[in-house]
Amino acid sequence: LTSYSYNYTKIIDDLVDVVLVGDSMSNVLYGMDSTRTIDDQIMINHATAVKKAAEKSLVFFDLPYNRDFSEANTVKRVLSIMKKTSCDGVKIEGNTELEDVIKYLKKKKVPVMAHLGLQPQKFSSTKKFKIYGKKKEDLNKIISDSLCLEKAGAVSILLEGMLTKIAKQVTTVLSI
């Protein structure tokens, strides 16, 4: 379940295993049309509040969009936010280009939740979102990417904006 605040996290803490501090707060709390408006400092503020409230749940934060998606910058930002928030892990949007990032973060003992399917950070507006899995090659790509990210060390994979039958097939081939 997603939470952006201390109070809401207190309510759901007994009900879930993992709380995600999502960049969707851009749409839900701030009324923006894109998740790209959330920066690292805003995420740190919200993730810190959620982590403070969570007594039983694990707390993962969404790595905010950044134009510099290089491996070095991504790792640096993740480690910095982890240190400042004491969160239990990070969720990162991306496909197989995250393989080395996930491997490195695993060595640093940072749990990574991968994110496949609809990846809102890739769009400048919610009006451009699309459902994934309508074509046969979509299924093959999603399964291939999910197996790659699992092998790299992802502890879980968030599947968003895809046909239910595709998501079910992906979950049957994964062991995470």
C-alpha cells in the first residue's frame, strides 16, 4: 500500500507488510500531472515521516525521476536517501538497464523493488499512460525483464498498468 504521511501510515501499519512512499504523491497530494515533479528532498521529507510512523511494516521509497539516470548517479542518490530516511529499501522504475544498479545495491545490502509495465516517470503527463501486455511481444519482454531483474537481486517486482492475465503469468515464472 502507498502512504505519504505519518498519520496514514499509523492507520495502515498493522494491515500491510510493506508501505511504499510513492512519487504518485505528486498527483495525489500536490495535484500535478506528472510524477516528475517530486525531487529527492520532497521524497526524503515524506519517507522520513512514513518511516517514523511504521512500527511493523517495511518502508520502501520511490526513487524520484532525475534526468541523469546514470548508474553512478542512481546509486549515489539511493544511498543518500537511504541514509537520510532509514528506509528499508528502494523502488526503482526501469527495465534491464537497472541490472547492474540492482547488483551493486544488493552488495551494499539495499533491497530493491523493481518496477515493470507502466512506468509513470517515463511520461511527462498522465494523459500519455498506456496499458502494457496487449501484444505477444509485450508478454515476452516483461517476462524476460522480470527474470533479469530477479536474477540481479531484486527482492520484489511491482507490476503496474498491465493486463491481469499478463501480470499473473509474470508472477508464476518468478520466485520473488
